Amino acid sequence: MRGMERLRPLALLILRVGLGVIFIFNGYPKLFGHTHDSMREMVQDGLPAYFAYIAGVLEMGGGALLLAGFNTRLIGLLLAGEMAVAMWKGEHFFAHPLAVGQYELALALGAGAFALATFGGGSTALDTLFGRGRSARMPKSRD
């Protein structure tokens, strides 16, 4: 398992890039494509219509920041929170917990974002370049 520790920077990079691309892909239409549709969905889910803009900025901007690895922990926490709200309000997790197909994307994105909030962006992130990534380094395991 010690060999796997050497892959941690690559794993965090892949996680950051994958989540960043997906969040950007999902945030862009909320701002520049189907804004009215997104606003209508927000209202149907019991949220104010302007939450479509908040979600769009958070997903698109947060996704870009994840790609760069800048403020990874904060952005990861914000995006995990947004996905929790999406599961709670939009995907109706509590009403139909066995209907995984309805909330699987929000669950996976939220779990990945929370992992980045917990572990940081890794040594390839801008956080590390600016000295914010020190706490993201994990102590060596004693396997």
C-alpha cells in the first residue's frame, strides 16, 4: 500500500479535473443557456428563482477553481453543500431514498467535492504553490 501513497497527487489531480469539468458543464447552461428552465426548476423545488444564478456561478466558477486547485478546500465544501441541497430539494432523496437514479450525480459530485474539502487539492494544486496546501499533506502511514 505504500506504493499507492505515491499516487496521491495524481489521484487528487484526476479528482479535481474530473469534478471541475462536470461542474463547469452543469453550471454553464444555468447562466448562459437555459437560465429560465433552471429558474423554473428551482421554483418547482421550493427555492427562489434566483438560486439558478447562485448555482450557476458556484458550479461554473467553483469548477474552474477546482481545475486550478485554488481554494480547493473552501470550494469543495461549498460545492458539497450545494449538492446536499440539490439532493434534499431537487432530487427528493428523502422522499425516495431507494431511487438512486434520481440523485446519483448529485451524490457522486457531493462526495467527491467533500473529499477535496477534506484532503485538499494535492501537490499539483495552486494552493500548494501559494502555501495553502501544507495542511493537505497526509502523515505517512505505518502499514
